[in-house]
Amino acid sequence: MESASRFVIATLGAMALIGAVAWAFVAFDNGGCSGGIECRTEAQRTQVQY
């Protein structure tokens, strides 16, 4: 019983680690831009849009 609970804890920990690595790739592997934030050039940043 003890080994089964350790296996479950180790599996959950490994899944959390894999999820964190996957999130990091999705969030930061967009040409250096953070996930969900649109990348813009310097000219686009200085242009005000209402």
C-alpha cells in the first residue's frame, strides 16, 4: 500500500513537472514574446490606437 501511494505521488509530481515545462515552451517560445501578448515592432508600439 505504501509503495502504491508513493507511485501516485511520484506520478503526479512528474505530470506537474511536464506540465510546467510545456507551459514554459508555449508561453515563451513565441519569438521571445510572452504567451497571449501580441508581438509588435517599435513603430507599432509608438502608434497609438483607440
